[in-house]
Amino acid sequence: MTFHDRLLARASSLGSICVGIDPHPGVMDAWGVSYDLAGLERVAMGTVEALGDHVTAFKPQSAFFEQWGSAGIAVLERCITEIRSGGGLVILDVKRGDIGSTMEAYAQAYLGEGPLSVDAITISPYLGFGSLTPAFDLAEANDRGVYVLARTSNPEGGDIQLGSTSLGTPVAQSIVDNATQRNHSTGLDAIGLVVGGTHETLRIDLSWYSGSILVPGIGVQGGTISGLASSFAETSALLVPSVSREVLNAGPNPQALQEAVERVLAS
Amino acid sequence: MTFHDRLLARASSLGSICVGIDPHPGVMDAWGVSYDLAGLERVAMGTVEALGDHVTAFKPQSAFFEQWGSAGIAVLERCITEIRSGGGLVILDVKRGDIGSTMEAYAQAYLGEGPLSVDAITISPYLGFGSLTPAFDLAEANDRGVYVLARTSNPEGGDIQLGSTSLGTPVAQSIVDNATQRNHSTGLDAIGLVVGGTHETLRIDLSWYSGSILVPGIGVQGGTISGLASSFAETSALLVPSVSREVLNAGPNPQALQEAVERVLAS
């Protein structure tokens, strides 16, 4: 079953919300755990245990695991195993982007069969949409997905994304158009997009796009679930709103974490 | 001593060449080692042992270590320790790029004091040059460096890089200008650039830029050391040409690896 179909199937019962696992110092403080490897493992595993049956997907943020070196990556491996063994999907936020054999190695690392094998990853197109082809190919071959950064809502996000490509197309639109074209030609919808939810004017046309759209910034970053309907009115693509701190800060109590998810869903 | 000064000091005796450590299947085959963790460690450590006293810097390519999960990252940690204990510089090629607390975590991971602490990393600006500020800040505070992707020589590299920002500046030029401005204001030259060496017309003005320029693509990718003089005629910045396969494929014999470096230097 393709990644997109697995996502649709699980979202049909649990809704499409995705919980980001971003164990940064503030979250570890909220959990009352020390800012070390044990604290990292407690937050990551505690979040999955509390919410594994309640949400469609988790989005671990690689940076917070890389920070602790190989021991942190070992925690990430255990976290991935825990999510997948419960039937949840893992969208690993790594924002990788490279060329040639290096991009192939990144694809193998996360979309192959190694210890960090996940359902989908985020990738970054500064080296050109086409440079990411090894990830597209492997995602499609292995029933995985990728989410290509298109339009982010951080203040500096528009500098490049609202500019133009060498052919004169707006940059974010060119990412959307390339993803649309590839998804239409394969019928697999393996190519997802990352589009920020809090930016008022997205200035991109998503009406032809099929696939799923990962929307970070729900919760403390200002986005709401109800606000998505108007921000993304023109698309019929599956929206995967991602919430991190708003939920994580409610831990470690499992019921409090579950209630935080409910609150976000009602926002 | 700042990263830039350490780089200048070591380059004054050894030349500024940087050897990429990209243990991909072809290289492991050339070394006669199996394509597994033991093979990865043999290539990474063997390259450092053979060339540690002969080159200024090594550029391990993170993707080839990530592919083996936490065990691969543990090899990367040992490789970094080996390079630094011999006095060599480590430019870790990770091409990270994110925002806010996530970018801070990436900066801490590689430019802080953790197990993956290195001299410099590569970073990617699709989310805006300003989104990389946590890495600039920490590099400057901790005497480290960053190399921001500006202009790459892969076929699709120009799609975004030769386009325009939202303010109408050519994208690659805007990266150069932002890096130039920051280096001039701090005087630390912590902000390096990645600019491909094989692209005939760079179409960017580097004449005001101070700092160092990492130039991949020397060797089998078609670039030569003598060709750099004309490609980069207008800049007085320190060029750090990076060579990978051309050297690595000569292994595992240490003398053959050293001779491969000499051949590249004479190219």
C-alpha cells in the first residue's frame, strides 16, 4: 500500500493530525526531566506511548536527536520502532537536500530498509527540484513519501520562496507544479509538500495538486485547524496539520497530552 | 583562534585542499571492503590515517554515515576525533537548514560542544539566509565556521540559484552579499560560501566577499586546481577546493592516496 493510501486510511479514523516530537530545552523543562539523553528518551517515548493510538502520524525533528550524536540517533531509532510497531506513521523532519550519490545515500538512509527507515521525510530544494529525484524514485519504489519544502511561514521564508526561478516562475509555485506533475504522472502521490499554515497570503495555486500537504505551525505558532479551511480553500489535497509544542508542553501526563490533542483539533 | 585563521594557518603550509570522505558503494568496492559498517569505518579511518598530515581539512559527507543509523554516526564521531587529534580541520557536509529552535539545535549539534562538534558545517538557505542566523551566531561565538550553499554546479543547480529573490536580486548573489555583509561587520569571516568549480559562468560577483569558498567538484567531476584561478579570478577569498572520489578511489594504500592528492594539486 502506498504511503499516501496508508495516510488516507489512518486519517479516515483518527483525523490527519501529526504530532511533532521536538524535545527542545523548554519541552524537557515542562516535563520535569533533565536536559540530557535520558530526558530526550523520556519525552520521545512518553509522547508516543500516550498518543500512539490517538494520532495518524508523528513528526520527530531530527535536529533534537542529532544534537546528542550517535546516542541521540539511537533514541530516534527506538522512537521510530515504537511508533511503527503501534501502527502509526513516521514523517521524519530532516530537510535533507543534496545531489547525485549523496542524495541517493540520504534516500537510502530514510526511505530504504536501514535502521532509520521511516514512512516519509521532509526534503529541501535549494539545489533544484530535480536534484531530489533519487528520493522521489526510492519513495515511489518503496511505498514511502517525501514532503518537499515549498512555502514556509517564517519571517525570512519569502526571501527565496516568493522570488522567481531562472525561468521566471515564482519559486514556491514551481515546487508545487513539479510535485503536481510527478504525482499525476505516477498516480502514486508520493510527493508531498510543506506549506506553512500561518502565512496569510500563500500566493501559490494548489488547485491542481494531488497528494498531501504537511502544514507546520499549528498551535503556539498561531495556526488553528479551523483556519486551515480558508487558507487552503482551493485545494482538495489531504492536509496534515502538524502541532508540536502546544501538545508536548502538556506532558508528561498521558491524559493531559491526549487532551491537548483534542484542544488543538477543536481550535 | 577563529576558524578562518586556523584555516589560513594550516593552508599556508599544506595548501588549502580539502579531502571529501564520501564512502559510497563505488569507493568501498575500490578499497576491496564489504559494503557494511566495517567497510565504512575502514575507508573513513584509513583515509584520515593516510592523509591526516598531508591536507588542511577533511569534509566527511554525513549522508554516507547516516545511512547506517546510529552505528554509522558513531563511526563519524570516531572519524571526527581522529582528524582533530591530528590537528586537521573538519568541515562536515550536512547541508542543514531550518528555523528557530530547530536551527538552534542543528547549530548546537555541530558547532557546540557535543559528540559531533566540528570546525565548520555546510548549510542550506531555502528558508531564507536569515533563518540560518542561529548557526552564524554560534559559529562566531565558538570560533567555528559555516559554508552557505550559494551556487552549485549540478545541472538543476541554476533553477533556483540563478533566479531572483523577492527583492529582485539574483538568488546566489543575495547569498554572497549577505555573507559579505556579515563577515565585514564582524571581522571574523565565519561565513563561508559553497560555490561549484565546474560551472563555466558563475554569474556572481565575489569581488567584495571576504572569507573562504568551499569549491566541490575537483577531480572526477571535471574541475582542476589550475582552472580555479580563472573561475575565481575576481576574488581574493581563500579557495578550499574539495576532492573526493578522485582521491578515495586510489585507496586503501596510504602512499597511493597521498600520490592521488599530489596529482590533484598538480591538475
